[in-house]
Amino acid sequence: MARRRQLYEGKAKILFEGPEPGTLVQYFKDDATAGNGAKKGIITGKGVLNNRISEHLMLRLHDIGIPTHFIRRLNMREQLIREVEIIPLEVVVRNVAAGSLAKRLGIPEGTRLPRTIIEYYYKNDSLNDPMVSEEHITAFGWACTNDLDDMVTLTMRVNDFLSGLFVGIGITLVDFKLEFGRLWEGEDMRIVLADEISPDNCRLWDAKTSEKLDKDRFRRDLGRVEEAYQEVAWRLGILPEA
Ligand code: C5P
């Protein structure tokens, strides 16, 4: 097969030109970074697992009517996706205090939040992805009020569904990050879920022991990183053996 043209290389993924117009190939690397690239490493097999986990979760979300950029998985490390205009925001959803929220507000990690909290971060590496408000987002034109309404509605549906799905396999969905894009079909535009959903961008804790089954094992040097990703895939039923 002819080599595909590389369009973009991110910290954990590479985007290539797709086989048909309006499509891209998303390649999952084993590279891991934390602190916006301050810490770098390799998690062997992570790309393969995240490709499978993200495929599984995007398909389940599609089943309940959430529009996503995912078309199909191509092989161990690649999936075919629709080309979308990425909205330069990270939408973080929090059910339980952890990470930067716990630190910023002095709330002990593991405290169940009084209600789900949504935060927005402006995607900009050179600024370290600063937290922004709806005011900034609409004033600077990163998204309009309608786009934001659609993103919040989709985000809450994703959270409800994934929280339940993970409860069913003994995992607490503590928090996670979503990205959205605009999908143009002629004159029509829809907001769709983009990027990936995997232990790289979710905090997943064992419901009984609170053991971390996500990228915090890498961020905090807890060891057994690959095993944690495998455990998530296994509990989701997408690995043949334990
Ligand atoms: O670090 P923080 O507590 O703000 O992260 C909240 C959630 O968003 C975590 O699940 C983390 O994995 C995810 N996140 C991400 N990409 C970032 C920042 C956070 O996937 N750049």
C-alpha cells in the first residue's frame, strides 16, 4: 500500500491523510507524556490498547446516538475517522475530586463532587492549556453559544452513559477529557465527538480498592502502567485473556 501523507503528529497520535476525501487515519503511538511534555516515556503496547478501547467506547456511544468522528478500526494501531474542524477546547468532566481540581481547590482526592462539574481548557501547548470560561470561549470565537450548548449536552450524555458502563465492570469514572469537532455535510454542520476516549484521558479507579487504572500510574510513577491499561481492556471484554 502506498505510504500515506502525514498531516499532524501529536504527543500520543499521528494523523495521516485518509483513503477518501473527508477521512483521516488516526495512528496510536506508545509515547506517553505528562505535564504538557515535561515528562516523557513509552508505555509498551499502549497504542494498541487505546485504539481498541477507544473504538469500543466510541461504538457504544454511537449506539446511543452520540455522533462521533469514528468510522472503523483499520488495524492494531490505526482507525479511520472523519475529518472534522477541531474546536480548540478540552472539555473536562469531573465526578470525583482528583488531579488539578483537588490541588487547586484543596479538596482531598476521592471526594465525590456535589454534582458533575464541567471545565474548559484552551488547547494551546505554548500556554500550557489554560483553563477558560464560557466568556472567553465565546468572546474569542473558539465556539459560539450554540456550539457550546451542543457540546455540554453531548458531554453530559457521554458522562451518564460511560459512568454506568464503567460501574458495570467495577470501575469508577472519576474524570475525563473530551474533544469535539465540527463536521460539515454541505451547508449543514454538526458537532461530533473527536479524538479518543482511553485511560490516557480518563481517570479510572477500581470501584472496590480505588486502585488507579489509568495514565496517573505513569504521571505519578506508580508502576504497572501497561497492566492497568490491559485490565481496563480486559474488563471491557475486548481482550481475549486476563
Ligand atoms: O489534570 P486534570 O486533573 O485537570 O485532568 C482531568 C482529566 O482530564 C483527567 O482524566 C486527565 O486524564 C484529562 N486530561 C487530558 N489531557 C489534558 C489534561 C487533562 O486528557 N491535557
